[in-house]
Amino acid sequence: MAIDNKFIADALFPTFPVKTRTGNYVRIKRGKGQLLANAAGDGKKDPLARAPGTPYAEFTRTSEKASWNTVDRGMKTPVDDVNAQDLARFFDQESADAKWLMRMIRMYREARVAAFINNEARWGFIESDLAFTAANLATFDAPGLIREAKRMVDKRQEDCNTLAMSRELWDLISLSDKMVKYCFGALQGQSAVTEKVVAEKFGFAQVLIGNASYDTSKPGKDGSDDTLVWCWGDTYIFVGSVQGGAPENGGIGRTFVLEDLTSGGMLYVPETYRDEDKRSNILRVRQDSEENTVNELAGLLIKVNDLG
């Protein structure tokens, strides 16, 4: 089961281990940061010049105190000795169930982070004139919108190094006339628009495509292709600055992980223990974490569907 290439949440929100379940850090709010105070003056006098006996010019940056509050989440499944022995003729049930559990908890995190990212009130947005649909492949302007959004984030003096979107949007954009022409010119031949090509053309360090999906059918009911939905919807494209390390390094956000209860800061903690009463090995995967914003100026959404 190849699952690592399905998920992008871990790349968007790097982990930062913390010692306590709750704590405080400094966050920059969109519209309040004052990160780029005017130190150039009006051209008539030098605002940084100091006369003898007077102080240097003082500038302050507006921020606010925010807090993390990690949440203990997890799931488990029993592997009965009888079932494991019977199925051993075909496959290792314990290994298969461990992979299934890991996929389930990562899928839950993926959907949670997708909802966190696709929030207009958090990052702000620019909007396409045309919906990004198959009918508009020849006319919607993905390169123009991506360049505009990246330019806006760069103008805030943030390192706009990441482009993220859903699988559905990527499939459309990579085939669109304007993206193909932007990447390869008029004589594109059989060239394909790939994540690497887009990263190089626009100056991104990473282009992330959300491939994870989940089943919306009720527990106990049979699922089908019609009940599967992508974790990342087709309304928004996201551009922003993703940074690791301590929150003061900037970037859109972090995943705060309670260090002492996660084997030193592991985002996903797999465990196995014995339940003799049920003659079963119990497989469990858990996490103790929370995603939160660091700098709202470091990201921007491009709204390409459900247009106003």
C-alpha cells in the first residue's frame, strides 16, 4: 500500500516538539503585522538620521500572543490469534492492519489540515474570472493567477516557496492551454507539465498535490466510487511560505507535538500491546498534536471555483 505520496499535510505544517500540552508563542495576524514599516521616508528628510544627544528612530512590530493546545488522538484494532493464524497462508494480517491504521490516521489529519488551509478569513484570497473546469481548459489563466498570488506574498517579504492544490485541480491545470504554453512556449510538442516543471518555472521549492481521499458512506455500509471524496477540494489553490524549526522562523504554521508522550516528538506513534483476555494483539497508532498558524501574511488562497 503506497501511501506516502498521497498526503501533503505533513509537508505544509512541519512539526515542532513542545514540552507542555498548552503553551504560548507569538503569531503575526494578517493586516496587523506591520512587518514593513516605512524607513525610507518621504524623500525630504532622512528618517534614520540621528542628531547628537537624541535617540535612534524606534520601530515596533505588532504581533499577538497565541497558544497551542495539543490533542491526544488515536485509533486501534485487534488482531485475533485465530484469525492471524488462518490468514497467514495468504498475508501477514498484523502488518496489513498496521499499514491500514496508519493510513486512516493520516487521512484524518489530511482532511483536518485541508479545512484549515482552505479558509478565506485566515489568509485572504484572489479570485479567478473563470471557473477551473474542463469546459474552460482553453481559457482559464492558471499561470497568471499563480504569478499574481506569489508576487503578493513575495511583496510582503515572505519566502513564497510552496504551491499546493487538489488532485482534481492539478489534472485540469496541467492540461490547460495557458499553463502548457507558459511552461513550454508555442512549440511544446509532447512535453508534459509536471510538478518539477511548474516548480522551476514559477520559482517554488515544492509543488504539493493532495491525493488522499476518504469514504463518506456510513459505518457498516458498502462504499463505492460515488461515496469517495478528495480531502482537498477543487475550490482553492494555496501559495505560501513553509518553514521549519521554531515559530520565530516564520512560515504559515506548525504542528505542535507533545514531546514527552510521543517518543520524542513523533507525529505518528505506532504501538502494539497484548490483550490475553481476547487472545489478540492490539495495534494502535496515536498522535498528540495541534496545527496552528504562525504568520497569516505568509499565505494566500486563489479561488478558482464556487466563484462569487
